[in-house]
Amino acid sequence: MNKQSTSSSDLSHEPLEEGRRCRLIEVTIDSLAELGYVGTTLAQIAGRAGVSPGLVAHYFGDKDGLLEAAFRSLTRRVGDHVRARLRQISTPRARIQAIIDANLAPEEFDRRTGSAWLAFWGQVLQVQSLRRVQSVYQRRTLTNLRSSLKKLVPTDEAQNLAAMIAAMIDGVWLRAALSGWHEADSESARALLTEFVDGRLKDRGHTAHGTAGGASKAGERAAAPAAGERFASINPATGEILGYAIVAGPAQIDAAVRAAQLGQVKWAAMTGAERARVLRRAAQLLRSRNQELAELESRDTGKPIQETSVVDVISGADCFEYFASLAQSLSGEHIDLGPQAFGYTRREPLGVVAGIGAWNYPLQIACWKAAPALACGNAMIFKPAELTPLSAVKLQEILLEAGLPPGAFQVVQGFADTGRLLTRHPGIRKISLTGEVGTGKAVMSDASQTLKNVTLELGGKSPLIIFEDAKLDNAVAGALLANFYSSGQVCSNATRVFVHRSVKADFIERLVKRVSAMRIGDPMDPATQVGPLVSEQHMHKVLGYIARGRAEGARLIIGGNRVTSGDLGRGYFVAPTVFDDCRDDMAIVREEIFGPVMSVLEFADEREVIERANATEFGLAAGVFTNDLTRGHRVIAQLQAGTCWINHYNVTPIELPFGGVKMSGLGRENGRAALEHYTQLKSVYVAMGDVDAPY
Ligand code: NDP
């Protein structure tokens, strides 16, 4: 909504008069958009607004006064939006992004607003009062950009870069306006600017903010708060601050490692049965606090309570129960070496291990790492993702209450730097990371300096193959589970849905019917099925991919937009989106989007689809829907993926190992396989006779 003008003719503060003034300004913007500067006259505005020209003159003086008020109204709107965004963010790179995002936001990038701006800009050189408004607006943008850039690059460079960014904002906008808004949209414009800024900062050695998808990566802040500083956790449904956490630096990590070493010795000295009792108690506590923890998780992540109350906490509790049983039955091997000797192996803990979590399933990830680590007698230091720091702290409380020795499970908070302190610490023997492929590589490289074990649960771009003989309603349900749970922020999602040519039309029809019935809304409402994405920046990344999908020629059949109706405008909601007629070379088909975006691809035969499904660097998961049992197994055996489903998708019982191949990761979580990653074998040779030495 446009705000009131502050022009010199602005004398009245009566609400009625104020309403009239705003209405006249709106009408002026409409007129500028339709008729341009020349066609917009006082009489014409008065006629459109249904008031007398005298009244318009009473409020604004003359035509220039009216245009100045309209211009101020538009610049003020951008200013308000920039300030609102800046209030939520403290780090320099994120602040630069906020300025770009506000200036190129969809409401600034539509035909009406653009045409009005164009009309003003055409007059700026001639009309003094407009020039004043424009120079204030430009100075403000430059000052905002410079003050953030100065924290990242030297002052003179900040000056130049700020001017370049401002020029690009104007340029991209102007080009779109002059091309009749065919050449660009708000998302791709922001994606372009983000890539530019990232490129420049990267040259200076700063972490990139954006991804190939266009806009910025979720939560990444080029200059994160330093050790000892606090950072906010934000509710992505409302933008409100839920609480603060303190960044752990070297001293805190050293102290945590020392405490963990002490705790681990006590913990490992307990028998498997004793450890199992503690872990079972933790599982009971998780179950008894399910609702409270699910609500916390929903607030922190934005995931609907209908998901968190039946999956996140419960899956964590299941995991503790499962590994409690294994703690009790951990054993080595006896090896018969003949009458004179035998050997045996002991399965021993590694010592102090670290878990580093992603933001999509914060509590579940913490449990999936802590339970096997503790079952095997290790101590764990866990760092949740900076976007979702809250629930891991609750797990720490629960484990202490259950009887875990102090220090044996500790949560440290922070950004990538804190993670790095863990991966490089000589006192830590293993890292289990859930995160992106790039982070996986960095972690593995850092961990190699102290030869730590690593388990990497990384990203994916998994295929779901629907054959012509599949039960189609089940296949549609599988595709929905494979794409829209947790607003699509699931690593194993099958976002490449290959459908056999002969059933594709039918599949699409059924799919669209079900997608259009999905309820987007307040995550705390039990009826809500789709919540917001985890952060504003992540939302822009996802919207950037949607824009790219369109630009590359995929056919958008449903969704494709941010949802801002009612209160949802305060959060980061994106409608479940389906693209049809996708090609294998499109960015939306190749790259991990981590949002509610499904790409449907058509195939004709089995060999072809297997080849296409495998043509990716990722290998986390895959699914097949078919009623032909032999085909189901035959195809799955040929798919390059670590976790597969036949006639279902995304179900993850703790008993089954979970993990990826190729660039999707190393090692496995869950199942007995996890024990391999949290223990080391000691081989013992036992002689039963005399020692015969040749000396
Ligand atoms: P990131 O890789 O950005 O972050 C993961 C964690 O690693 C965060 O806690 C992060 O800190 C930390 N971190 C970042 N850089 C480093 C570093 N150099 N050294 C040590 N720690 C570091 O992933 P996201 O949080 O963005 O999660 C989304 C990704 O996770 C997706 O790719 C998704 O597929 C994947 N994922 C994989 C799963 C699996 O099981 N395979 C399951 C769930 C998600 P911070 O964010 O606080 O800065």
C-alpha cells in the first residue's frame, strides 16, 4: 500500500482527507502507467477519481505537486520495504541482499509500477522537485549498500561496488520496463544481481551468497557473527524472532571437547545394558514431550504441525529405542585359529565425535546422529544449523534428564566457522554431517588433516520412475510424498518424476487435482499441509529456480508463485509447483532446488529411463512404481542410489540404513550399518601355547 506523501502541500492529517490523498495518488500512478507523463493532467486525474479539479489542486497545488507526491509515495514504499528487511538481518552480505530484494521485489517489478517510474524518470532532468526526490532515493540506496559493503571490502572498493550494484538495479529494471516486461521478471532480476554480487565478493575471497539457482542460499551469511555474539532464530511463517543463540568460538569448542572427553570415559565404562536404559529413557521423554517439541520444531522450521507431531520427534524416539537395543547387543567376533590360538575382535567407541546438522529436520537429524554414537559409547558434540538452533538444545536437556553423564552430549551453536572448529579439532575423532555437497567436500577435506572418520549425508536430485502398469493413484501419492512434504525441503526427494508416455496425461490430471487441494497456511494449524520455506533467502532461491524453469521452456501446470494472501505475506510461502514437458538438461531437472518444485519427464522404455535416471552426479535415493515385481527389482538394481523404494516413497524406518552414493554421500545412518561408523575394531590374538622364537 502506498504511504502518504510528504510534499509541501501536505497540510491535512485528517483520516478522511488522508484517505482521499492516498486515493488520488493511486489514481495518478494508474494514469501515469496508462497515459504517461504528458497524458496525465489534473483534470484527467480528477475525472478518474470522481472529484473536482479544485480538490486535487487543494491537496497538491499543481500537476508537478501531484506527480511529486506520487513519486515520493513510490520511493517511500521501497524505503519502507528495505528498512523492514534490514531490521531482520544483521550481517553485511544479507543486508546487501535485502536491498536488492526490496528494490526488485515483485511489487516493484510489475507493469503498473514500472510504467509510473518510467514516466517520472523521463521528467527527472526537467522538473526540479522530482530531481530532489530522485537524488534522495539514490543517495539512500547507495548509503545502505556502502555501509554493508565496507564491512566486506576496502572503503574505495565499497564505493565502486555500491555504485555498480545500484546501476545494475536501475539497469535491469529499466531494461525490463523498456522491453514491456517480457525479458525479465522479479525473480530472475534478483538472481542476476545476486550472482553478480557473489562473483565480486568471491573474487575478494568472501563466501558466495547465491547458488546456480539464482538467489541466495538458505541462511548463508557471508560475514556471520563472531564467537560470543548472538544470532536470532526466526519463525519463517511470521518473520518474528523466536530467540537467540550464542556463537561458539575456539575457546568454547576446546572446553566442549574437554568436557566430552570426561563424559565419554564415564559413559563408555557403563555396560551396554546400562547405556541402553538411558537411551530408552530418552526415547520415553521424547515421546512424552512430543507435542511441545513438535510445536517448537514447527516454529523454528516452518514445517506444519501435522508433520512434526507425527514424524520428527517420533522418528527421533524410534531411533533411540532401536539403538538402545543394539547397545545391549554390541559384540565382536571370535575367530578360531586352531588349537594353539584364537582371536577376537572388540567393537570399541571412537571417543569424542561431532554431528553437524542441516535445517530441514533439526531434531530428527540430532537424534539420528546422537543415538548410534551414544549407543556405541562415544560422546557427541552437535552443532545444529544456524537457521534452526532450538530443538537440539531440548535433546541435550532430555539426555541429561535420562541419566547421560554430563558432557557426553553437548550442543554448540554457530555458523560454518563453528562447524570448521569441530572438523579441524584434533580431539574429535569423527564427523557426521548432514548438508550440501559443497559442505561435504569442505568437511572431508578439513577432517583429513587429523584423519577423522566422516559420514556425509548430502544432497540429491532423485528420480521416481512410474511405469505404465503402476497403480496410478499410488504413484501420484508417491510423487506427492516425494516432492511436497516439508515444503519440498527433503534431501531424498524425487524431484525428477519420470512417467511412462502412455499414462502421463492421466497421471498429470490426477496429480494436479490433488496438488490444487493442498492446504497452504499457518504451520501451527493442524489442517495445514504446506508451510513456509525455512527463510526468506531460501524462498528467493526456490523462486529463482521456478523463474529459470519457465525461462528454459518447462510448462508450469500449477503453482509457481509466492503465496502472500492474508497473514501469509509475513512468511516465506511458495505454492506447490509442478512443471511438465521438462528436459533432462534444464537447471530445474539437474540441480537440487530443495523446495516444492516437481519436474515431470516423459519416457518410453525401461532402458532409456534407467540411463536418464542415472545421468546425475547425485545418488541419494530413487523410487519405482510398477505392478511387475521382477521389473521393480530389476530396475532398482540398476539405479545408482543408496536408498530406494518400490511402490512407495520417502518412508524411512530406523531399521533400514539410509544414505547416498556418488556425490550424495558416504556412509550410512540408521540400521546396523550405522554401528560401523561409530565404532572401531580392535583385533586381539590370544596364544594358547609356548612362544617359539627363531633367535
Ligand atoms: P549446509 O551444507 O549449508 O549446512 C549444513 C551444516 O554444516 C550447517 O550446520 C552448517 O552451518 C554447517 N557448515 C557449513 N559449512 C561448513 C564447513 N565448512 N565446515 C563445517 N560445517 C559447515 O546445508 P543446509 O543446512 O543448507 O541443508 C540443506 C542441504 O542438506 C541440502 O543439500 C540437503 O539435500 C542436505 N540434506 C541431506 C540429508 C541427507 O540425509 N542426505 C538430509 C537433510 C538435508 P550453518 O548452516 O549453521 O552455517
